[in-house]
Amino acid sequence: MIKIVTGIRRCGKTYLVFDLFARHLIESGVPKDHIIALALDDRANERYRDVDALYDCLIGQIGDDQETYCVLLDEVQYVITKKS
């Protein structure tokens, strides 16, 4: 399931997803280690702007676990896709 949050600049989208929604997930019983949050505009996460690096990061955290994980991404427009 994919949810997309859109809105004007500085209206609280990041707060909604990373704070309010993450808290809702935890209160709903989702384990904290099953919530992966990445802000792609953060310089510390710059390497994940590459689609292959992002994929490797997510697979590295999820592995072959059959349980549900929640992936929260902010500033997805920074992701660079590879052309074949």
C-alpha cells in the first residue's frame, strides 16, 4: 500500500509523516524497528538518492523478513533513477 502526501511548501507534510504518522504506527502496534524513515534532502542520506542505493538500504534493513515494514520517505523527488 502506498500513501502520498502532497501540499504547498512548509505546510507540515514532514511533521505529519515522520512525527504524527510514525507515532500512530507505533501506537497501532508496529514495532519501531519495522518503521524505516528517510529524509532524502538530508545530506546524511544523500547516497540514497540513487535508486539502487535506496533499494540496497531498504533490503538491508528488511532482509527476507516476511513481516510488514513501513517505509516513510520525504523529498522523494531527489531520487535519481538509472536509465538502462
